Amino acid sequence: MSRAERWLLVGAILIGLGIRLALIWTYPDNFSMDGYQRWAGREHLLVQDWLPATQSVIHAISWLGGGILQMRIGLAIVATLAIAAGALVARELGGLMAGWLFIPLALFGPFLTWSVVPYQEGTYLLCVLGAVALVLRASRLQWPADHRGWLIADLLAGCTALVRYEGWVFVALYLMWRRDTRALRAAWGIAFWLGVKASGAQGYAASPIDFADWEGLSSRYRPAALTKTLQKFGRHCLDTGLPALAAVGLAGGAILWRKKAKGVTMLMLIFGLQLAATLGWMIGLETATYRMQAIMGVMLALLAASAAGLILQRQPRWKVVVAGVIAVGLGAHFVLQGFDNARRSTRSAKWERKLVRQMTACTDCTWAITPRRRIGTRKRHDGCEIIQGLSEFQHGEDFWCTSWPGRAPFIPTHKAKWKKGGYVVEGP
């Protein structure tokens, strides 16, 4: 690796991690429903029906004695490495300038927000972009077939199948792209997961809430409902600036295609795969969320930066400076957007945060909690999930959720009941 490439990686890591740490410092609480569930299941590798790669990071940090803060920093590091890998992809496609342009664009608000809490986007992009970066580099430098870089690329590609289910399709695309029997190693993640399921292993349920978004998908498909969801998604996209990013990203993809840049077809297919997965996701959730834009935004940023870097290679210095200023300005806008998303997500749990503070202050108390209900996607979540995700408290040990099945194994010393505007606490 050249000195200039090492500086590119250092820049990507310092900028990406520094901004994420600032976000964590500003909003230190965990947020969003899946994030609450994953933290509540931190002692387990299999949680709900989710694939285990991201949970393994959470589990390892918890096993080492880390809390919510350490867990969030660990996931921020994962996401930062994903951006560093993306910068290397951009460098392979459009030169060093492309790599530097990608870094601020990759601060796209939804990805920034949900890459510092227990979600899969950072892990997925690290595996995808890491594999693509290594294959492009191996092809350019003509690594021999037995070079360990090929093995690492195949292993990273295979890991996508343990992060998100669309990773299984990515593995198929990757095998067709590699066109080498050795690349069959990338099927290891699929084989591993099939083995886990064949063993009968079940995911730990930190709550009785059903998280199987893909189950019964056909029964939830209604054209009128999907139209309404797409309209909501469109409003979200206008808020984040995704349409403008899509315009320059797809134009960039067309330019790279015309220039016959190696790997552009694969990147376009990855973007198309995510677009299709997001459509299915919207049907499953029966709504749209800002988080749905995260991976698509990063992929579009990668195409835009790569094409811009390729074009700027033969342009006057002042045009390079202008492009850099525009990229930094967009990056600053995305950062503000990411912080605002985190503020809204944190604010939505303000009542549970207050209750957690009361519970923490009462060290010898046990609690019976009647939570607020019908919140979150499909109105299926409740405040007890949030309490577990904001703290070290566990249902059945430190508190009992009265709306969940079963009977409490202890007599609670305190009660907290949701009433509009907050929780009313009763105790001796």
C-alpha cells in the first residue's frame, strides 16, 4: 500500500470515528426498537430471528464487561472501517481524489445515525465494501491466486450472509463476479447458518413482541397501503437529500460504465439489490423509516465520488478545490442531519429514560411496570422494551412487565404505570 493510500485510510478513520464519537457523546443513550432488543439480548448470540454477525459484536463487548457506551463505540468502529473500505473502493475506481471525496459523502445522515446503535448497516457495508475493495485491488495488482488477500475477500463476502438476508443474494452476485472456483469459500456463511437452523437453535426473545418482519409478507401486501408507504418514503428522501444524491450517483454509475471501470457493474447490482430489499422491507413493516435509506445512500455516494474522481484527474486545480468544497459542504449537512435524527430518536424515549433514572437510583427496588403501548413500527412495541434497551435491567430479574405473559417471580416493591405524559411511580 502506497503512502498516499495509507493517508487516505487514516483520514477516513479519523474523520468517520471522530464524528461518530461526537454523536455518541452528544446522545449517549441507546435508541430505536431493534437496538433495544439487541442490547436486551446481549448475553446471547442468537436474538429473535436476526442473523448473528452484528449480535456477535454486541455479545463480545458485553462478555468483556462493556456497557451501552462501549457497545456503541464498538459499532462506531465497525462502521468507520466500512467507510475506510469504501474509500479504497473509490480509489480503485476513480483514483485517490475519489477516495477523499467519498469520505464526507459517506456521512450520509441515516447511515451516520444508525451506525452508532445496534443495527446491521455498518457490519453489512464493512463486509460488502471490504470484499469489493480487496477484489479490485487484487485485480489491479495481479495478485497470484494463492495470495491471502483473495481468501480474506471471500471470507468477508461470505460474512454478509450472516448480517442481512440480502447478503445471500450478494454472495451469489459475488460468485458470478469472481468466476473462480476458489470463491466458493464465500458460501461459508450460508452453510454455517443452514447448519445452525438444522440444529434447531432458536433466537432468544427479550420480549414477546414479534419481530419477524418477513413472515406473512404476502398477507401484508396491499397496493393502497404500499402507495401510502412509498409516499412517506418519498417525503423522508426529500428530507435527507437522497434524490439529489441518487441523481449524481446514478449519473456517476453511467460515467463509470462508459469508462469501463472494473467493478462498476457489481456496485450497480449491489445498489439494485438494496433497492429491491427496501421495497420488501417497506411491505413487511407496513411503513417507511429514515433508516431504510442508509445503505442506498452510501452506495450512491460511492458511485458519485468515484466518477467525480475519475473526471477530475485531468481538470485544473481550481475545479478540484471546488469539488472538494462541495463534498465537505454536503458532508457537514449530512452530519447535522444525522445528529437531528439521533435527537428525535432519543427524544421519543424521554419518559422511559426518566423512569430508568428513578429505577437506577433505587438500588434495592424491584418493579412492576405497566408500560405505554402501541408505539414504533406497526404499533407493536412498548415501553418495557425500551427500558431493557436503555439500561442493565432485565425483565424477570429487576422488573416485571405487567403486559407480558406470565407471573412475576417476586413481589415488587414499587410500581410504575404509564399515564399520558409520563409514568406514575408508587412505592413505600
